[in-house]
Amino acid sequence: SYNIIALDKVAYQWSMVAGPDTDYLWILSRTPALDQATVDDLVSTAKTLGFKTDELIWVSQVRIE
């Protein structure tokens, strides 16, 4: 199971999803990159909720055309 813990309710461009506990966290985006302010807000929210944000793995996204 998973839980949506944050969602872009205006344009549906990103979401933050967690597993059943604080061991799993995903920040998902419809684009290869999010603006830094959004990332900072999401990471701050995750940290407040008890996630180990210093252990996040950031994947470099490459757009294939």
C-alpha cells in the first residue's frame, strides 16, 4: 500500500508518496525536474513527518525523444 502525503492540486504536476511507514518515500514529477522551491518544500514536509531526508536518493532524469 502507499499513501499520498502531498499533491499539486492545481496542475497535478507532482506528488509525494510514502509506503506504510517512514522507510519508503517517493517524490514524483510529470517533468524531468521540479523547481528548487517545490523540492525544498517537499523535503521539509517529509522531514517534519519523520522521514530520513538526508538519505534521499536523487535520480538524474534524461528526457528521451
